[in-house]
Amino acid sequence: MSSMREVEALVMELCGSNIPAGQKLQEQSDSLLQLVQMFSSHLELLIQQLYGLSERMERLAAPSVDVGSVKSSLTEYQMFQKELSSHRPLTSCVLHAGQHLLSCINTISPFLRDALQLIERQSGTLQTHSDRFFSMILSAVDSLTPPAHSGLAERRTAAYPARISGSSL
């Protein structure tokens, strides 16, 4: 029963007490999912744009020593800088969303770790109780059988060792 109190306390800590636990968790989950989706789509767009800029940059050639070539290169540089500047808002958005996402993950990860450890402990405890209960059933069956068939529970235990392993009677 104390484990149930631990779970309840953990849920209350994760969710706060103003909104029902399930609703608060669902809202947090939806919000985190939306953040991940937004970050992913913006990141994909930014990567595509940066590849495009990188390809353009590779095509730019150093100017030769004549005035026309220098003017042409300066015009290409200005156009490239203008295009590069047009990508800054998306870059800023991706960086901001990524930092927010990382902050959310860092905030949630200790609670998630604690919840997973609690689930693991509870699962083990339930399995132990189940094994003990099965052993009690086998003992009761053994007690019900006539003396000629005594030892039935021991034979069943030997036949099903995985079900009651680790249990103590």
C-alpha cells in the first residue's frame, strides 16, 4: 500500500494538484508532442535551406583581377548575404525551440526515471506475491489429496519452476 502512496505522490509532483492528474499529463504530453513536431519540421526546413546555401557557396568563384569580375563577385556576395540573412529567423526559431525542448526533457527526465524505477519495483513485488499465492494454492491442493497422492504439490512445483522461482514459503 505504501507503494501506491509513492505513485500517487509522484503523480501529484509531476502534475500539480489543481488539475486532475490524467488531464494534466495529457496536456503536457500534447504540448511536448507539438513542440517536438514543430522543432522537427523547422529543423528539416533549415537543413534543406542550409544545403542550398552551401551548394551556392561552392559555386561562387574568387574574382579575377579585373574590375568587372570584382563588381560581379561583390554583387554575388551581397545577394548571398541577403539570402543568408533571410534564414536567420528560422535559425533562431530552431535554436529557441531546441533549447526549450531540451529544457523540457531535462525537467521531465528525473521524474520519468523515478516513475520507471517505481514501475519496475511494483512489477517485481506483484510477481513475488503472485508466486507466493501460487505456492499456497499448490500446498492447499497437496493437503486435499489422499496420502497415497501426497507430494503432488512438489511434483507440480518441479513441473513449473519458472512460476514460483524466487518465492519463499
